[in-house]
Amino acid sequence: MEQEKPTAKRYTVAEYMALEMRSDVRHEFFEGEVFAMAGASIRHNLLIGNCFLALRMGLRGSTCRVFTESVQLAVEQGRYYNYPDVAVTCAPGDLLAERTIESPVLLIEVLSKSTANRDRSWKFNQYKQLPSLRHYLLVSQTTCLVEWYRREESGVWSFTPLTLFTDELSIPELGMTLRLQDVYEDTGVTQMTNHPDPEE
């Protein structure tokens, strides 16, 4: 989800939460600044929906749940709150929460031209602080490409780019496999060529 300019006022966490309860527009919070979240493209929406459906089907019968961009994540209590495009959590506390989760196992962001660099760098560095997080996926809108970051047992993050519809990523913590064919179904996105288009 894209981010617009922050409002001039600085907010406490309590003021921010009250704003979110009564606002039709979602806002990201970082150290007192509040950013309205901009609308997204149809393809962006389709990709989120595909990821949600694939994960939801794969998690049937488990105690884990998948949420989309309307559910808030406390990246760091009192400092940073946002709305990931897709999140999966298995934490009992999250499953009982009314609107804010804290312990995701997997996070997905669908890239756009204006957010790609931020999602890969600054936001990823914030997400790394979540002890529960094991997988971070960045999904391209313009070509078949899922950038898969996963936390190894050593604590080091590894990186695997997936570029074929036949590619799959195994998520042992969730007991399932996510297929790129399912992620990109009915989106009009094609596999990568020698001259990929820039992110849009």
C-alpha cells in the first residue's frame, strides 16, 4: 500500500489509535507522525487477493490465520504501526486481538514504483525486529518475480528470487507450499524477459 504525506500534527499512540477507530482512511504511524495510506491499483488488489486465497487454502485445519491490508501490525509497540498487504500469524494473542497483531510468521508486500525501495530496505529493517517473523515476500506487479527473504536457524536472512510460474516456496512453519502460479493467477502478469519493465 502506498504512503501519502504525513499530517502536520504529531500524535501520541492513543491519539493515533482513536483516529484509526473513527477514520475511513487507514494511516501508518511512525514516531508520532501519521501517514495516510493511498489507494492501490487493480492489479495490486488482485495480487493481494491471490496471496490471501492461496495461504487461506493452505492453512485450512491449522491454528494459523491470514489477514490482508485492513489489519494493523504493531511492528514496534509505541513507535511503529502499519498495515502489511498480507500477514500470517499463529500466535494465540493475535488470534484473539480485535484489530492489531504483533507476532506474524510471514509478511507480504506487493511492490509499486513508489514503494519498492522502501519495502526492500527501510521497511524490511523494521520488520526484522519482529522475533516471530520468518518469511518476508516482495511481489512484483510487472513481471513474475517474488523476492523471498527467510530467517535461517542461525538468525541470518537468506534471499531467493523466484521468477517462474512453476516455482514454489516451502513454508515449514506453516506446513504448506506457496506456488507462484497461484500468486499471479488472472493478473495478466507474464514471466520475466531479458528486458523487464520497471515497477509501476
